[in-house]
Amino acid sequence: MTEDGNRLGLKILSIALAIGLWLGVSLEKPGDRSQRVVEASVTYNAPPELILLDPVSKVEVRLQGSEETVRTLNPQMVGVLLDLRDASEGDLEVRVGPENVFAPEGTEVVSITPSQLRLAFDRVDTWFLPVREDLQGEPAAGARLLSYTSSPDQVAATGPESILKTFTFVTTEPIQLDTHALSFDETVSIRAPNPLISIQPSRVKVRVELELPEPNSSSIPDPLPEVDSRT
């Protein structure tokens, strides 16, 4: 074989090897790549003067990576962050894309469900609402309820303005009277009227005044008649 023929053969062999390597890399086996759906928590970066009325707490994220990476994936390391600092009061439609997902290195986002969120923002406000005591049962030993007061007698309720408008007072947790015959003090929590409303202070002291009944005069024996010592 001539020298030119040897060179041509080497070129053909080199090209064949290059094609073989390219095919080996590009045509991966199905088992080399794997997918997994993870339920990811959604975090909202919103203006402090606004509050989400009905936030979507989780979305499903489909991730792809090597079989080993996906198999050992910790779902707690996957989340979604939405930057809504430019949001305003009212309804808003937000797209959730791969750029909003943080996930372990070596994985890529295939899809997000749902990929569109309809959100509603309301303005945050603080109202001072009176406290209503929730007394239950009857005092023991026939005692009579005289009065009851809370300290403080009103609390600060902070939350969405549209929800605060629907409440005129807040209520304490139940206070049982049937274990008391004398006046007493009890510190109890305030029931938040809505999960989006926070209460400060969250506990108040309730003073309950009770009075025991007067002794029954019919049960007291009549005094003995006086005896005239002169007779």
C-alpha cells in the first residue's frame, strides 16, 4: 500500500472513531436520565404593606437529572421563590417558571404545575377590637356570678383590611365556671377570628367575681325563750 493510501485509511479510521464517540454521548440510554415530581413550597417576597388573601402554598415541580442524582434527591431542598415586591392591591396573575425554582445542582426543571397562579393582595391594617369573655358552665356550690372583666379589655388585630371589617370584637378561649365557688383570676388566650389575623397581646387576664349564697335562715334553730328567774 502506498503512503497516500495509508494516510487515507488513517483519516477514515479517525472519522469513524469520532462518529462513534459522538453517538455514544448523544444517544444516552433511558436509564442514564431520570425524572421525579417533587411537591415544592412557595415563598412570596411581597411588599410589607400588602398581604396575600389566599396564597398557594405548594406546586409540583418535575425535575430531571442522572439516575443517582434523582434517586438521592432531598425534596426539602427544592422550593419556589416569587419576587412580588412590585405588586399592588388587587388581583394578580403570576407565571411560575424554571427561574423561580431552586433545586440541587445536577437537576433541571422539566415542568411546573400549576405554572400560572392567580393571587389577590389586600392592604394590611390594624384595628383595636374589644374583648368578649367566653364563660361556660355554672359556678360551684350555688355561687352567683356578679361580674367579669378583661385586662386589657381590647387588643390590636392586624390583618387584611377587608377581613378586619367583618369583625366587631374578639373572643377569649373558654373559661370554666363549674370548678369555682369564689372569685378568681384566669389568664386565657384570644381566639384569632381568621388565620390571616394576628392578635397582640395574644393573652388577657380575666377577673371573675363570684358570691356565695346567704345562709338559709330556715336552717338556723330559733333561739330558746327567756326564762323568768323570779318564778
